[in-house]
Amino acid sequence: MKEEKISLPETKKIYFASDFHLGVPNQEASLERERKIIAWLESIRKDAHTIYLLGDIFDFWFEYKHTIPKGFIRLQGKLAELRDVGIFICFFTGNHDMWMFDYFPKELGIPVYREPILLHVGNQKLIVGHGDGLGPGEASYKILKNFFNSSICQWLFARIHPNLGMSIAKFWSRRSRINNMKLEEHFKGEEKEFLFLWCQEQEKKEHHDFYIFGHRHLSLDLKVTESSRYINTGEWVHHSTYGVYDGKTFDLKSFEL
């Protein structure tokens, strides 16, 4: 697991958000959500040291060699603006935007991670990622994820003309997620939450203060042990939730205009 260290000034904070799912269910709703996200980013710029975007920011994304998906320019512009004033931003791929390559690193100065990382902040340790494919269950998805992440699959999709490729991918993406856009997901109980179970297994091997993920579309703050917590940052389709960490404590919050 890749490791990173952050020396966090007392006046600064680290922010976490995931599952914006920009692009669904339609252009109008997505644009309204995008404007809200931009307002949130502007509201945190005064004390943000680093912003972690934990995957499924876009409901679909594929980078051809010279082409990226149409739209989302307002978000990209705001991210570029924040990077230009010295705020660090890190992007994790999710199961909907796993086909990100070098556009964000080269054009926006934002690194892209495909697996969870171990983050050291002072004397605390945090595991951070999107969360898909971890823990028990989801066997069929794990097989599918390995195929989608393969160079063969990506090479084949890149051979399709962007007009057709984007149409196919968006149709598939909307069919696979549209029910979650209409219906909120529900907590299954600790014994059935696969990410929580994964955190418990990791904690048996080595202590971590926080496990921070997205993917589940639920705002969760659960005790793994008395000194370790599993945090899920939720989603922005229904609740616009995010996490904020000051180097010692972690809080889940909801943003409203």
C-alpha cells in the first residue's frame, strides 16, 4: 500500500468527499449538483490543506488519447483554481470513473490513485480510498473490475469512436446506477457491511486511527475498536455529505447552500 505523510499546520484541515456521480440522472440535475459542489469547494478554500476526492466523482469517465468526456468544465476549472493557490488535491478512481489516466495529473496537477493509500498525519494513521472491491462478497464485481482495469479492455474500448463509445458507456452507466440515484441505500448492519468487515480485518493486523472510504452512498461513523473508526463520506445526490479532519479529530458534515 502506498504511503504518504502530511505535516498539517494547526490552522489547516484535510477534507474528504466522494460519489458526486456527475452526469446522472440528467444534464440539468447534474449541473445543479456541480454548482453546489463548486460552492462547497469555495467555502473550504480558506482552511483546506488537502482535498481527497474518493471516487465516483463522475458517473462515467474515459480518456481517449486526445479526447475527454464533454461537460464538468466548471468543476475542472475550480479544481485548477484551488491547485493554483497551493491547495493539494488527490483523486481516487471509483468503479464509475476507473478509466482515468494522465489528464488530471498533467493538466490540473492532481494525482490519480487506483488503490487505497496509508496516510500519516502526525502520529495518526489513516487508510483512504474509494472502497470498491474490498472485503467479502461482490465476487462478480471483482472479476469485472479486474477486466475493466486490464490494458486489453482499455485498448479495445479506445478503438471505438468517441461518439459511439461515450453513448454506449453512458447508457450502461445509467442503467447500472439509476436505481441508486432514485432510491437511497440503507445500512445493512455491521455484520453485513463489507467495508466495515474489511476494516476489522485490517485492524487485527495493524492499528489505524481512521479508515475513510466512499462507495457505499452512506454517511457512516462506526467504531472498529475503541481507538479506531470507519468513516464513509456518503454521497452528493441526496445528502451532500463530506468529512473534515484537523489532524486529531474527524467530523462528518453536510453542505447546504
